[in-house]
Amino acid sequence: MSDAFIALEGPLGAGKTTFTRHLLRALGVDGRIKSPTYALLEPYEVDGRTVSHLDFYRFDDPREWIDAGLRDVFAAPGLKIAEWPDRAAAVLPPADLLIRIEPQIDETRRIEVNACTPRGVELL
């Protein structure tokens, strides 16, 4: 999963950041794992590879993605995990995996995972 783009969709409070924290822990990230809601990007190193956790919730215009220099992040090798990808969909590359998280009335979550590229199929 070293060079992939995972897009996370779901309403506020669905568990996108929690999912990412668990994934990062499983990949070997130690220490505090912060939400990138205000910082936009939280980078991590795992076995010499970059993992970028992004959150586009505060984007009003997809051009903010370009203005923030994220084209370079997506052009570089590494795992990218993005919350609220719909806010920058016009400028984002296709996600390898699209994960939708939907809270249920009984406080469980319904998770749907779709492979959107050949790399995504390989990851699944």
C-alpha cells in the first residue's frame, strides 16, 4: 500500500479520522495522530515511506488544492488518505480505493469499499 490514494467519504462524525488513525497504527505509526482538519495535511513516515493524511472539509473551491501545493504531494510517491475528497474532486486524481462510511441508527457503521483503479483492485 506504499503508493496509493484512498478517498474516505461519509458525513461528519462517520468515523473517517478514526478509521485513518487505526490504519496508520496498523501500518506502524507511533505517537500522536492528529486530525488534519485545520492543518489540511498531516504527514507521517512509515518504513521510509511517506503517508499523507489530508482533509478537504474546509475547501470552498477545488483550486484551493492547487494553491495549497497539494499537486506536489499527489505527484510524489507514498500513500495518500483523503477525507472529504468531493470538495476537491475536480483536481484530484482518481482514488485507488473509495471507502464510504455511513453511521447507522444503532451506532454501528456501514462500510462500502470500492476499487476504482487497477491498483485499487490489487489492494483489495
